[in-house]
Amino acid sequence: MRNEKSLESDRYSRIAIITGATSGIGEATARKFAASGYGVVGNGRNAEKLRALEPELGAAFAGVAGDASDTPGLSLRRMAPTDTH
């Protein structure tokens, strides 16, 4: 997983975001989408497994390590009202 790696939106007409991409159904889904010409952003808790998938799936795949269920890690921002009347 390289931080500088990104999927160029003009290169792929569709981009799939896959959680659990390091094993099982998530990994199989990531492989299927990449083989079908999609750009794939794969999420998983195991950074080493994501790094191993990158050369296998090629430029279509970008791994993002982290726990998608870790809601305290998500930042929710209150939006100020834009209309004051």
C-alpha cells in the first residue's frame, strides 16, 4: 500500500469500494471487479495483505488499511446553517 497511489477517475469509468478486501468474499469481489476493468479501492485491517494484493491486481487496485467498523475514528462535523432568516 503506497500512500501516493491513487485511482485516476478519468482512467476508470467505474470505481468499486470493497470492505474486507483482504480475504474471503471481499477479496474475491475485489479480484472480480479489477478483472472486469473497474478501479478498485480495497479496505482491510491487514496492511500486509493489502500490499500483497496490489501487485497481483495491478494499477486498478489501491489498498486502504483500516477498520471500516471503527466509528470513533470517523469524524462527524456539524454543519452551520447557511440561511439565517
